[in-house]
Amino acid sequence: MKNSFIVASSTTLFSLFVSSFAAYALARLKFKGKSIILSLVLSVSMFPGIAIVSPLFIFLKNVNLLNSYLGLILTYTTFAIPLSLWILTSFFREIPFELEESAKVDGATPMQAFLKIIMPLATPGMFTTAILTFIAAWNEFLFALVFNTQDSMRTVPVGIAMFPGEHDLPWGDIAAASVVVTVPLIIMVLIFQKRIISGLTAGAVKG
């Protein structure tokens, strides 16, 4: 549980930090190739995990990051950042450009407009993205199984998968562990329920 929480939380925070700046640029700045970049991001997210396990394993081995939190966090960004980027880009596009232009007229720099105008308005979208990214990282199995082989570094999905023995399948233990693993996600969704709903419905109705 501790390993999963550390990895999922760190992955979520890092992905939101990177994706928020990238999504702002793709949604609100004018430059050529934006559609190509989004297409590349989508194509990367469509790759099955098994297709990139081998090169990622070799990379982590060369930099001595196997059986570490940092190694797992870096590999999780291969699916977390594309997910966050796609969601946040759509949210940033819905924010009226006039608000940002007014701030710039009043003397705000692009960074100030982003931090003081765009980010507060995009809070529902940020919460929604954070929840979806956290759940994806919390439930990830393949990378955690391959890259963290030490028992002390295993995450929850891998730990549950290790329950069955050669001649025994402890259904009771597996069911209990599954419930325990699901409870934190349920609590988190209930706490941020209003923000998640407002984020999911943002931009659905105009006017």
C-alpha cells in the first residue's frame, strides 16, 4: 500500500506539472505543428506496455533504477503524461481567451496570466485529471511486476497477484486484499466528488 501510494502520488504530481505547461501551450499559444504533436502524443499512448518493457528495462538497468521508486515513476509517465495532456488540453481550450488577454493588457506576463488566471479556472479539470491519472498509476501491473522484483518494493496489484501458491488459491485473502485496495480510491473519489463532476461536465454547455 505504501509503495503504491508513493509511486501513484508522485506520478500524478509530476505528470500534472509537466502536462499543465504543455497543455497550455497546445491549447492557447499559436504555433505550427500543434495537431501533429497531439497526434504523436496519442500514438504514444496507444502503444501496448509490453512493446516498451524491454527497452525500458535496459534503460533502468543501465542507470541503476531497478527496484526503486524513481524508476517506476519515470516509466509510469509513459502513459500518465499523454493521458494528462489530452485531458488538460481540452479543459484549457474551454477557458475564454478574453480573460487572458485582459490580464496581459493590465501588464501581466504570460506566466502570470497562466498562474493567476488560467490555473484557478482550470482547477476542476486539474482535479479530474489527477484522479484519473492516480487511478491509472495505482492499478498498473506490468511495469511494477517487471521493474520492481524485490518483495519490499512491490506495489499492490503485484502483491495481490503473488497470493496464489502452486497448489492453493486463497480466494478469501485475495478478496479481502482487493477490498482494502479499492477503499482508498473510493474515499478519494467521494471527497473530491463535486470537483470531479464539475470537471467532467466543464464545457458541455455553453452560454
